[in-house]
Amino acid sequence: MSTLTTPAGRLGALARAEFTLLGRSKATLLTAVLVPLALPFSLRSVVDDMGVEEAGLSVGTVLLPAAVGFALLFGVYSALVSVFTARREELVLKRLRTGELGDVEILCGTALPIGATGLVQSLVLIAGSTVLLDLPAPRAPHLAALGLLLGLVMCTALAALTAAVTRTVESAQVTSLPFVLLSMTLSGVTVPLELLPDRLASVCELLPLSPVITLVRGGWTGTLSLYEALGALATTVAWTVPAVFAVGRWFRWEPRR
């Protein structure tokens, strides 16, 4: 039996094809690779003026989770909205459904190159932040790893869901903007939730990307209690599971005319 007839073989073949297409798309490559690498460190002067020390934080423990957040928002979510939309409008997804590939395999194979790029990018940003910002080793690395992996899955599901309501590749920048802006401003990416009023912070903790930032930061500070960690995990799952269900129910395989 050919290895391509197994789920792993089919997924690998589709992922390799997507890697090739990703290399040819300069706009997607720019969004997925360069933007997340440049943005976090441009915030250094802003964070210096925030007085984060009063909240028990440091510049490093603010910028490192922010770097991961930017990688997830721009390197994974925004890039995947464009990729899913482009493949649908080009009839690639429709043709793939006529073969052996199942729907889950098609979506996962399409997302795999971007997801892998986002993972590597996050690890590079984490390593760079640790060295440049003189951060110690994480006190609870399992929380940071869990937050990153859950963030990758959640952003992939939300990207597929956003693509379902996106008509063209050009409009993908518009449909993905609300989630990106909301996450950047109120999920602790640019402004830590610890600096917000308590009531507002309690609401912001329920936003999709907030628990990811909480887990990553908690992985370095080691100050996250079991109750807080479980709460962040539950919030992430509460966003991811409905998003996956909605994608299975409403994702569009035909071009939107």
C-alpha cells in the first residue's frame, strides 16, 4: 500500500504542496514571518514607560508573551484567513474533496505549514527575548508550552471560521481585523491585564487570546496558581471547541459569488 493512501501520507503530501505555495506568496510570507518578528521589540520604549514593575512584572515578562501573541495573530491567524480564502476561491479545496482526503485532512494539511512557521517563529522570539531582555529560565515551562500549543490550535480554528465569511483574499484583511485589534488591545498583548481596572480586566480575561498570554507569562513568572491555570485552560477550550464545531458546520468549500 502506498504511503500516500494513509492519513499521515496524504497529510504530508498536502503540507509539502502548501509549503511550496507559501514560498511563492510574498504577501502571505511577509505577514506570516516578518511582521511578528518586527512588532514586539518596537514596543520596548512603550513598555518602559508603563511602570509594569508596580504590577510585579518586568519588561521581559511583558514583551515575551507579546511576541508570542503577535506570532499567533499575524503569523498564524491572519495568514491562515488569507490562505483558506485563497484556496477556496481558486477551487483548490473543492478539487481536494473529490480525492481521498477528508475534510479534516484538507484543513489540517492546508494549515500545517503556517502553523509550523508560527511555532518556529514563537520559539525564535522566545529565545531572542530571553537573551536580549535578560530573562531567567521559565519557572513553569509546561504552562508556557501549553499556552503556545493551545493558541496555535485555537487561532487555526478561528481563522477557518473567519475564512467562511470572507468573500475574497483582499477582504481577508478586513474580516480578520476585529479579532486582531481586540486581541492586541484587550488580551494583554500590548497592555498587561494587570494594569487595567479590575472590572475591565475580569471581562478581558474571557477574550480568546487572553488565557494564552496568561499561560505564557505564568510559565516565566511562576506566579500562576492552579486555579488560575485551570481557568485559563478552560477559557481556551471554551473558545476552541465551539470554533471547531462551527467550522465543521459552516465552512464553505465553494467560492463565494
